Amino acid sequence: MKKLMTFVRDEEGVTAIEYGLIAALIAVVIITATSEVGDNLVLVFQRIRDELAAALAA
């Protein structure tokens, strides 16, 4: 019974879980930001391609 109570009061596992959740949240934010930047970068290169094609056609 004493070992069970020690296990219940132990907070080291809880801290590890909290750090894991924080790391997962940071990963989601990084993935979302990278996706948004990638989409915008594609639009920039498409615009450059279109402008160059228009300049060469003229």
C-alpha cells in the first residue's frame, strides 16, 4: 500500500507528459507555419513565371 501511495504522489511522469504535449504543440505550430510559407512561396514563383513569360512574349 505504501508503494502505491508513493506512486500516486510521484509527479515525474506527469511532468514528462506535459513536456511531451508542449513539444507536440510546438511541432504542430511549426508544420502549420511552414505550410503557409510554402503556399505563399509557390504564389510568388508563379507570379514571377507569368511576368517573365509576358515580358518575353512582348
